[in-house]
Amino acid sequence: MPDPSFLFAQALSGLTAAMFLFLIAAGLSLIFGVLRVLNFSHGSFYMLGAYLAYQVVQWAATTPGRFWWATIGAALGIAALGGVVERLLLRHLYAKEELYQLLFTYALVLILGDVAKKLWGTGQLSVSRPPGLTGAVELFGTRLPYYNLFILLLGPAIALAFWIVLHRTRTGRFIRAAALDREMLGALGVNVTGLYTGVFVIGSFLAGLGGALVTPVKTIVPGMDVEIIVEAFIVVVIGGLGSFWGTFLGSIVYGQVLSFGILIFPRFSIFSVFALMAVVLIVRPWGLLGRPLR
């Protein structure tokens, strides 16, 4: 039987990966839930967030707290990019068939991928962990890096903050109403067009934030956008498209299945995740916490 401390370490590893993935998948799920757009370029925003964070860290080499400034700057930069994309391009496709939206966001993946290669090359880049989070704490015989502990606390904090915004504020009620009936909300005098832009900006911000925060634990390379978007889609399918807490649950399930799948099926660990997704699609096609689309 495996040592309990080893199993605990695997569980923590899966939870850490889940919180990183939640940041990405939450934005993807939010955009789909309100705008009804499957944004393939969401992974590209994540990748650009990582590259922007790296670039700001290089520019601010001697500035105290440069990692945190880089993280905030990258997230805000990607949010601004998302606003431009939605306002100038994507909004013209809302009335079109879903295929046009998918083709447009896929074209963005190709364009932004080439832009990243042109600006930063194809080599591997990395960012050091911020001062103060370079050590580790011991929990039940397992050494947990301080940075991983920070991510484990940040994920639920962001989930709770967004839940409060969505369910306890006037703007949040508008967002939920837009997801149900855009035309009725517009007839009541709400600026639905501006609301859609705001939602896309928030989703892009989360993608950029996730990309910036992952830089101390993962190398920055071209193609990381494709890998993360596949994982994010699996998470939202498991949890339920458009369901915020479903995305949170799906991230945790994905992280744990992948982490322990490596122990049981070392060569086929990723198969366990796809097998779980297939089972969810068969038993509950709208996801664990999602609702059937009307």
C-alpha cells in the first residue's frame, strides 16, 4: 500500500494543478455561459499572459515586487486585448452560425501564436518564484512549496469573490440575466452590448492572470495555448458549460484524476481524464453541475 504522505503529496499536486486550470476554465465557461461563444483563442490569451509577465519581469529587473507588478500588468494587458477583440471583431459574429465563431477564434489562435513566436522566439523561457514564496512548508510529512500553497488559497478566494459579484451585486444579476434572455434584458434598458464586452474582458483577464501566475512553475513555450485549451474544455465539459461552480468542481476532479492516474496508469494517465469525460457525456451530457441548454 502506498505511503499516506505520498498519497497526500499527490493530492496536493492535483489540487495545485486544478487551481491553475480553474483560472483558465472559469473565464472560458463565463464567456460561453453569457455570450454563447466557444472561445478557442482563450488559450492564446493565457499564453500571451505568460509571455507578457516574463517581459515585464525582464524590464523591471531591479524593481521590488516585480513579479506581482508583472502579473497584474499581464492580466490587465490581456483584458484590454480581449476588449478590443470583442468590440471590434467578435461582436459582429453573434448573430451568425456557431461555425463562424469557431473559425474566427481558431484563426486568432494561429495569428496570436505567430505573433508570440515573432516577438519572443521559440525557445523556453521561465520566471523565478517571487521573493517570500521560494521556500516550502511541511504538512503531514509532505513538503509543500509556499508558492503552491499561495495558489491553493488563491483559487478558492477568486471563486468566492466571483460568486459574490455574480449573486450579490446588480452587475452580477445583469450578467446572469443576459445568459438567460438577452433580448428581454435589452428591452428593459440595459446596455447588453457593453455588458457582453465587460464579460469578455473579465474572462480574458482570468486567462491572462492564469498565464502570468503559472510562469514560476512552468516553462513558457509556443504551443502551450493548445495544451491548456484542451484541458480547459475537458474541465468545462465535466463541470458543465456555463456553470461557475461546475467549473471549479470539474477542475478539482480533473486534477485528482490526472494526478492519481499517473500512479495507476503511468503510460495512460491522460486516458483516465478522457475516459471520465466520456462517462460524464454519456450519463449527464450537460455536466456535473450544468443545466440542459434550452
